[in-house]
Amino acid sequence: MTSLPSARGPKRLGLVIDLDTCVGCHACATNCKEWNTSGHSAPLTDLNAYQAEQRGVWFNRVFTFEAGGQGENARTVHFPKNCLHCEFPDCVTVCPTGASYKRAEDGIVLVDADKCIGCKLCSWACSYGAREYDEDAGVMKKCTLCIDKIYNEKLPEADRVPACVATCPAKARHFGDFNDPESKVSRLTRERGGYDLMPETGYQPTSKYLPPRPGKRTAGASLPREEGGRDSAGKFLRWVDAVLSR
Amino acid sequence: MHPAFSVIFFTTASGAGYGLLALLAIFTLSGLLPATTWLGFVAMAISLGLIGAGLLSSMLHLGHPERFLRALTQWRSSWLAREGVLAIATFVPTGLFGIGWVFLNSTSGMFAWMAALSAVMAAVTVFFTSMIYASLKPIRQWHNGFVPPAYIVLGTMTGALLLVFLARLFGVYSPVFGILGIALLMTGWVLKTAYWRHIDTAPARSTLGTATGLGRLGGDVRLLEMPHTEENFLMREMGYQIARKHASKLRFLVHLLLFAAPLALTTLTFWSAVPPLAAGAASFGAVVLAGLGVATERWLFFAEATHTSMLYYGRTM
């Protein structure tokens, strides 16, 4: 059913991405590709992988932006982007086949590859560009929030988090239940002013972004300057300078 | 948005086909078109041929065309599914209307009801097609009130030009057809001009500042580094960009081919000195020019559309 679930389940799973600590290393994108190319929506096809014009499916892409002013006032912000598992996603409702769906129990948005006809309309309906078409398989693919990892009882409990979260060396990505006010993601969103991307869509993304903290700018250390060098130089160097300046 | 040939052909051909179908139904009901075999056969063949070819073409761009029946299941939420269901359902009354007209030379009684039903369902199908595009919030050039009326008027308008030509061909022309064509051409022209003014002047709701939320830091947000070095699916599908100067040339071509020339040719035939053969040739010319014009118009409809996901790649909307 591509109508949205009317009764929502107990959980609302999503991510919190901390733009203050993200270092832009692309480890989340790499580990996402690694896990998911053999996971629920496998494979994440790469065409022309070892030549020009490579075309591949990725669920997570890391951008780098400049914001907050010009020149030395500008901040460099690394910005990982993936599916936000919206509360009211049009990518689900536009699907004519029922392949695109939102799970009632935890809010995860998934594609049933066996039902997908590859019309690409869901990717047109997503404001965020979270869906990528697999032209080899002829079906749409997207972030599964590592549904095959977070519920995997064969893994130790600490590892039952999405691959992007598990691998982040800066601990800039957090996973949890937004319906639990005491979960880490709820607390971080509350305390750090977590926000929605493009709130004007009305899709109400579940996952939130934490803004960069206000930067503390100190007067930087400056290189030794040439002025006054003559006075501080020794007698011999002053004589050399005088000779050479003649 | 990438202007895919399959979708351009689908929307223009099926639009003209449904437009012609609705007008055939209306004018057989009103008695302006006689229930004769050959007129019915040719008219229905052109109408159903355009609709059928359009629908088949729309399946060409699918990754799995063999699963198309699945696309009829989600009519509760999806405009695409609604369009598919109605397009197929319309073949039932239209088939009966055509059988009555062509084989039984009857467009009255039950067949009149089928004709009326065909006209209504044809119009609603084109409306549903337009809503596939008009419902997409990330694309401001589509998500506006001009798109559904433009689809309906351009479909009926191209259908009316076909009707004028067919009526000339079979010697059953009535000035009503010509007047209707002129009225639709003028309405379409006004609508399309207003549409272009709207997309040129309406401010974009989303910016890179809202897309990243970094607008809150003050100042503008600029792309510093791309996430990848090669074009991905998103950039190929949503990132199609047309230079402003090319767009204005093509818009001029649409004004000329789709509206001005057919309007002149259709109006010309009201001059009594025009011999029937020349009037027939003019109506054929109007069909050909409008066909080229509507294809250009639909190509632009895609090429000028911008998608908010491209904000992240440094584009403006």
C-alpha cells in the first residue's frame, strides 16, 4: 500500500547528524556502500567502475558547503545527506505500484524491488534527492536505515546501528527512536536545536541535523614580520645588510 | 528535469488523442458529425492510435515494463495509478462508441451515452496526467495552478485542429469547429504566456539555505566541494539545464508554431474566397505545425523544470 500508514507504531527511527563535528571524511558513505551492496537492496550497482563515466548507486553522499559569511568569516561545513525517512513522504504516495512504502512499526521508508516498475516518479517527488535509480536492475533504491543490521540478532547489540553511524570516527552520526523523549537522538535534537531540512516541503523529515556551534575565533598566530628586523639582528648581520644594500 | 522523448511523446500524443475523442463525442451527440462509416473509422483510428501509441511510449521509459499492471493498484494515493486506471477504463465506452459509429452507423441511444461517457473520461484522464506533474512539490515549474488547465486546453486544442482537418477531409466541416479551434488556440496562448510569466517571476520557495538549514548562520550558503566527481543518477535525471537564451528562442518557436501559425491558418479559412482545397491544405498545415509546436512546448516543460535536490549541487531554482 502506498497510502501512508494511518496508525503509527511505537517507534520512529531516524538519525541525528551533527554538522559541528562532521569532518567530511566520507567514511559513512563508504561504509554504507560496503554494507548495503550485500544487504536488503543489494547490489548497489556500479557501472564502468574502473573507467571514465562511472555510474553507481549510493545511499549517502557527503557535500561540503561554505556558510555564515565571506572570507575569513565563512565556515566550512561538511554535510552528509541521505534519506530522512519523512513522516509524510510524497515518494511513498506517488508510487503507482505499492513498491514504495513506509513501515507503520518504525517509520522506515523502503522499496520492495519485486514490485517496482522503475518509473522513477518517487525520485522526482523527493525534495532531497535521496533516491537513486539502479539502471542495471531497473528499480529504484534508497537508504534502508540498515534494516538488515539494526534488527539483526546475530550481531552483538552494540553493533545494531546503521553502518554510517557505526563507522563515523567523529561520532557525528547518531541513531535512535524519536518517539522516546529520553533517547540520545531526542535529547540531542532538544539540547542542540536539531532542525529539519527544507521544512517548507511539509514532508516532516524524521532525521534531524544539528547546527554547527557558534565558532570561537581567536587572533591567529602571525608570522614574524620583516619590519624591525634590522634592529633585532646582530651587529654582523647589520653589517652584511649594509654591504648588500649598497 | 531530463526531457525524455518517451514522456514528451506520451503526454502530447495522448493529450491530442483524448482531445479529439472528446470533441468527436460532443459533435456526434450534437449532430454536427454524421454517423458514417469511413469518417468514424478514420477519426476513431487517429484518436485511439494517438492514445495507444502515447500509452505504449510511456511504458518505454520504465525499468520493468512487464510489471505495468501493478501500476494500476495504488489509485488511492497515486495520480499515476489513477491515470493508468482511467486510461484503460476509457477504452470500454470509447470502444462501444466506436463500434456504434463505424459498424452500426449509430450514435444515438446507448451509443450516445457511451459517447458522453468517453468525452468525460477523456477529459478527466488528461487532468490526471497533468496532476502527475502538478502534484510534485520539489519542482516549482510544475507544482502550480497553471499546469492542469494548460494540459487540458492544449490537449483539446490539438484535438480540435485534428477535428477541423478531418472534417475538411470528409467534407463535413462546420464553422463551429473552426470557431472552437480559434477559441482554444487563444485560450492556450494566454495560459501558456501566463505560465511562463509565473515561472519567470514567482520566487523559489527553497534555497540552499533552507535545503541545508545553514541559512541560519547568516549570509548565503555556497557549494565548496561536490560529493562525487562523476555525474550520478540525480544529476542526469534532475540536473538537465537549458541556457536562458536557448529557452527564449524555443519559447518564441512555441508562440509561432503552436499558437500564431495555426491561429492564422484556421482564421484564414473563414475568408469566403479560399477554395475548399486550400482550406483543407491550411487545416493540414495547422495540424503539422501545432504538432511540432506542442512537442517543443512539452520539451520545454521538462527542460525548464528545476528540482530542489539540485540545490545541493549548487544550482539555483
